[in-house]
Amino acid sequence: MKKKNIYNHNHRNSASYIGIEILQGVILCHRRRVHDHHLLPFISSVAACILFFFAVLSFLSPPIHNHHFRHSFEEVGSSVGNPTAFLVPPSITEVDVDRNLWWSSQSQFYSGCSEKSPNFIEAKKKTNPHRFLLIATSGGLNQQRTGITDAVVAAYILNATLVVPKLDQTSYWKDQSNFSEIFDVDWFISYLSKDVKIVKELPAIGGKVVSPYRTRVPRKCNQGCYQTRMVPLLNKKKAVMLTKFDYRLSNRLATHLQKLRCRTNYHALKFTDPIVEMGKVLVERMRKKSKHFLALHLRYESDMLAFSGCYYGGGEKERVELRQIRRRWKTLHKRNPDRERRQGRCPLTPEEVGLMLRALGYSSEVHIYVASGEVYGGEDTLAPLKALFPNIHSKDTLTTKDEMAPFLSYSARMAALDFIVCDESDVFVTNNNGNMAKMLAGRRRYFGHKPTIRPNAKKLWRLFVDRNNIWEEFANTTRSYQVGFMGQPNEVKPGTGEFHENPVACICEKSEAMSKSMIQSNHFLESDETNYVTDEEHDGSDDEDVENENRTRIQKLVTRDGTGLSHIAIPGASEIDEIFSD
């Protein structure tokens, strides 16, 4: 029936064209024979009939935007508010032959490498038995994970024994889980035993129970900063707890410390067996549905949208609701929605994510696992995404209530399940570059550069504003804007952004790649040297990127004695964003 409708529509257009030709011919004939006054009544009658015919035809013909390929932005009331429709094909039939959608090119030439160097000093030779470091993590699961990882490195710098970190049980999520309920604590201690001495509890010191001295270090504190601030304090107090320990360690450290970060994050931190087993079940059920699947981390909760200060097209109702939520944080400044969008700070809507993925070449038949909280607007907001990708799945659709019962009341365990599925997916995509996206981006680079798509929001917003483009133009421009945001090797300049999202010190070129370097490196590696994505493109305005590391390569940051950089501490950034970290 759809094909018949398309045929009828085209047939009417053809008839209209023929009718115009006839009318022009009649008028031309009239001009040539204007002296034949006896033809004037005849010509007038014919012209009137033709015009009447066109009027009827125009009335009966459906508008072009009712074409069966139609996908209207107006249905969602998106951030742009433009009713113009894209004609999105139901499936992508032509994709660049040199671009595979399910793995990264050149990834076979790189692998994660975090082994200790020969001159690395092990824990038993350097740990001071009278220094104990404790930390209190902050934020959601992935923000806490960065804190745990950095705490191990901080303990190594300070020659201190690390007490198993205390998880945040008081913030927005109110999750009462402790470390051993999320991570395999025995594996954590054992794996790092040669790097840092770790104990489960603070022991008695000098035969006395000691209450640790509580303090806080600046964000982005480097090696010298820790030594200057903390060594005298540890020598005096013996046990020190660093509170709100999130992003308290510099991105720029000596290579041996960066590799310790990687050993901790990618090897020592393992989820507990119940979490791992349930995660495997979710992955297996996705694999049964399709050979390849895509995982989408969708941050679109009302609190997060309110905090962003952006406008998402929901009219006055949205403005009022999000304004009321923003009032919870009295220190928030009023933001200009248009300016926030231009600077790439607005998360993509579910619809915009779907359009980006279709433009990149993923067909409507792709199966997508969605990891998200409670989406603002509910099913109405998700409807355009589901129209583009009908095969949408989540923990709820893949499991039974009984299977999920041990996890439902614990936000960290639920987040851990999503982390596992997103990590195991063939392609990971996010609508917002939060902590989970950053942690997964780094992990997926380390374990084989699996495709990791993060929207280039600073450029893509223009396409969603100008919706008069035809689909082919939109798709081609989207693909060009996303270069450098797809998880390819060497796409990000070394030292740019958070170390956890770009662990360049822990990515090594495989030996077999060397034998091919004469053929390929001049084309691939050298070209990447001048085509890095910079901080400005990767949202350099982020508070966490205060060190402006895009000015130099990691290799130049390590001093000859391997002790790191200057002792100047970077001032702390705003700490109000913990609710939106994951």
C-alpha cells in the first residue's frame, strides 16, 4: 500500500508537470495567433478547465512530509522546536566501504600496557609502617571509582598504608553498600600487594585506637602537592582521612604512577561475583538477540536536565518544572540555554541520539541496550528513539523481578550492572560526557579500542537547529563532525582531558605493528599527529579540565628523575555536580 501511495503521489506530480506544459503551449499558441480573435473564447475555456484541474489535484494530493519515510522532530517538542521533518530511510543501505560500524580501524596495532618498570620500587621496600591513609569517596559509582583508583596512587606517593576506601553512603543516591559489597575486596588487596600495602581496617597504632585526622586536598593535586601537604601531616597524625576524595589527583603524573592507576582501575577493581554473574546474564541475553549490539548510556533525568540549564523544547511546562528543580541549589547561577547549547554542554535528547546513530550508519534493525535512570518525560520522550530503533532493551525488559531483587534497592549495584553491559557491548554511545562515559571510554581504549561514540555536541547542535537539510546532507555532516569522537586510536591528543578517559601512558603499540610501520605509520600515525581532537572540541570548558593539558604531550611531562611536575596545586573546581557525575 505504501509503494502504491508513493506511485500515486509521483503520478500526480507528473500529471501536474504535463498540465503546465499544455498550458504553456496554449498560451504560446495564443500569442502567435493573437490576431485570431475568434479563438479567444476557446483559449479562455481551456485555461479555466486546466486551472480547475490543478486546484482539485492540489487539494487531493497529500503533503510531501507525509511520505512514509517521514520522521518529524515536532512530535517530541525537541530543543530546537522546528517542525521541519527529516526523511529518514528505514534502513541504511549504503555505508562507506572502508568504515566498519562494529570495530575500530587500526585497533589491532595497540594494546593496554600497565606493567611495572624494572626500577619501580615495590611496597615492601618503601611503605612507612607509621603512615595510614584513609579516603571517603564522593558521588556515584563511577566518580567513586576514580577516587579509589587515585587513592592507591596517593598512598604510593606518600609511602603510606591504604585502608580500604569508604564508599559514599550519604549523597543523592543514599546507597548503604560498602566496598566489599560492590568490589571484590580480597582480590583488590591481593592484586596490588606489591604496589601498595592495603588493609581492611585501621589498626591500633602504638597500642591505641586512633581516630584519623580529617582533611581535604585541592582538586588536581600533583605528586609534589601531596608530598608538601601530606607528609608532615602523616608524620604528626599517623592516620589521615581525605574527605570528598574525587578528582583530587592530577591528570599529569610520571609514567610509573599513571601505570599504577591503570593496574588499579582496569585489573584490581573487580565487581563482586553476584554482580558479575548477573552482568553476564544480561550480556548473554543481548547476544542471543543479535550478533552485535549497541549500549546507550542515556543521562536524561529531570535533575540532570535542570542542572544543565538547557532548554529541550518542552515549552512553558518544561521551563517551569526545571526551574523549580534548579531552586534546590541556591548557588547555581542562571544560565543562558542558547549559550549552553552552543558550548556543547547540553545532553543530546533521545531523539537526537537516534538521529546521530542513524546518520553514522546504524540501521533500524540494530539492538540497543539502554542504561538510564528515570527519563524526563517518560515514554513520550523515548518514543522518537524507539521509532528509529524499535529493538530497545534494558535491565527491566531482559530480566524478571526475582532476578533483579538483590539489586533493585541499591543504586551502585544497578549502576555496576549497566557498567558491565556497556563495557561488553560492541559499540558504546552516550548522550552526555559524564563520569561513566569517561571511565568506559578509557577502559574500552585500554582493552582494544572498542568503538565508543561520544557526541561532538559543540558542532552537532547546529544540525539539529537547521532542520531544512535533506537527510543525506545531515548524515554526511554528522559523520564529519564525529571524527575524533568514535574511540579510534590516536584520535585524542595525549594529555587531553581526564586521564581516566584517555589513559595514553597505558596504551602501547604492538610489536607486529612495527613491521608494518614503514607502510602505514606515515599515513596513519603522522596524519593523526596533526588531526588530534583538542580540549576545545572535547568540551574544554568542563570544570574538571582545569589544567589545560592540551599544550604538551605526555612524554614531555615526565622529568628525568621521574618525580613528576611542579609542586603548584591547582585550585578546586565547583563541587556541586556530584548528583550528575554518573
